[in-house]
Amino acid sequence: MRKEIYIGIMALMTLLVGIWGFNFIKGSNILKKNNVYYSYYENVKELAEASAVTVSGYKVGSITGIELNPKDVTKVKVTYQVDAEIGVPTDAIAVIRNSSFIGGRELALQFKELCGNGKPCIPDGGEIDSKSLGLIGSMVDFSEADPIVNTIGESFDVIVDKITKDTANSQLYATYSNLDQAIDNLADVTKSLDILIRNSNSSLTSTLNNLDAISQNVAANNQKVNSIIGNLDKASRDLASLNLDQTVGKVNGTLDNTNSTVTQLKEAAVSANSTIKSLQTTIDQMSSTDGSLGLFLNDKELYTNLEETSENLSLLLQDVRLNPKRYVNVSLIGRKHEKYTLPKNDPAEQN
């Protein structure tokens, strides 16, 4: 029975030591009284749970939790424990900074004096104002750098005075003057160049547009250009392969034949002109009223008589066809001729 009690006591002690060790690893010492605070940050990169909380480099606590603010995800809530013996005043600021050049990040509480003696403290579970510093801000105190900056500025002013001071033996001043003159000349050149570019802007734009249009046309007609070049190449090869002497002889013969043909064409043209003149004379005689043909063509009364004669002849032939008894009466037996009766609707009577 006693053995089981020892085993139970050892198990309980082991459990307690494990709980204390787990919290210690997380940065929380359950054997000491701590106050819990929190702050909000926009960026907690490289800040982790169990990171140290320090005051002037002295560790006074550790971070116990990092979580997003559910009401505003751009803010991250950082919860941390601080030794209850450290009274954090209300003007304290919780700053995230680099602990070293190669180390991680830590949370530093910045304030001048502990609370108490009439100075209010932030209660347990309260919020502390926040701030973040970069690498340079974490490593350098700018208040300490002011004397160095002032010294460098004064030295720079002395150097500038020596360069710009007009003295007889100052080569630096001569160099400075030449450099200043060169800068002024460069400014004038750039100004003139700017004016030239502005004045030529429209022309340059038009030229570039024309070049672009030409290049587009060449690209669009690339196949045609290649075909033309191929044809020229083929024509040059064909011309090179020709027997020019024979070709010139054939051309001369062709020219002689052409001259003969032109001579014949001239003779034919003269004959045609003569024929046209004779035809024109005949037409003039036909238009005149001196000859019989002219009278026949130009006498309106003759035309009217011919038209009436033609019409009467047509009526006569029609009447012979319709009334043959009026003109021919044949009797083989000796009968008397029947008396002719004028038919109705006689065409001759209608006119």
C-alpha cells in the first residue's frame, strides 16, 4: 500500500514539474505572480510566442499569445505577461524591435519611471499603446546620433566654403567655377535641345507614322515583292542566255517588214481616201435636185403619187380576188350575163 502511495506522489510531482516546464518554455513562470497586458500591431513579422518582454534590455516577462483581431484583421493582438513587481505606468509604450542584428524580435516596454507614489498604473488585463521599429531604429538611438550628424554637417560646411571661396591660390575654386560654368552650359544645351525636339515633334511623329505605314505595306505585300524580285531575276537570266546578235538581226528583219507593211498601209489609205471622195460626190449628187435620182429622192409629190398608186393597185388586186365576176364572165352555153351586184362593205367604196 505504501508503495502505491509513493508511486502516486511521484506521478503527481512529475505532472506538476511538466506543467511548470511547459509554461516556462512558453515564457510563463507559474511560481511568480504576473500581470497580463495586450497591444495591437499592424505587423508582427518574426515575433513569436515566448519572445522576451524587456524594460531597458532587462527581461521582465514574455509573450503568451499572438492572434488576429476578429473585428479588424489589419490589427494583430499580442498578449504578454509582465512581472507583477514591475509597475507599468499609463504612459508606457510597447515597442516591437529587433533584439540584435542577427537575432529575432522582442517587445520592449518604454517608460521613464515605475508607477506608484501618485503615478497611475495600467491595471492587470489592460491595453498598452503600441509602436514598431525597423532594424536601424532598433539598433540606433537617434538622440545619440545628433552630435555625429552635427559634426559631419559642420565639416561639410567647411569643405564647401573652401571650394566656393574666391582666393588667388585656390585651385579648387577654379575647378568649382569651371564645373559651375559647364553645368550652366549643359543646362543651356538641354534647353535648346528640348526646344528643338518640341518644334520637331510633329515632323518626327509624321515621319515615324509614314515609316510605320511603309513597313506595314511592305509586310503586307511581301509575297508580291518576292514575286517581282523573282521575275526580275528570271528575266535577267533569260536575257543573259539570249544570242543578242541573232536577236538584233531578227529585229532588223522585222523592222524592214514593218516598214514595207507601213508603205502598203499608206497606199491603201490613199486609195481609201479616193474611194471616200467618190462616194461623197455620189451622195452629194443624190442630195441635189439636178439629176433624176435626186429628183426621185427629194420630190415629195412624186413620193405621194407612188404611195397612192401602190394603194390603188392593192385595192384592185383585192377586188379582183373578192369579185372575179366583175372582170371575167365566161358562158359556155350562151346564157346571158348576170347583172353584177355591188357587194356590201366594198373596200373600194370605203375609200
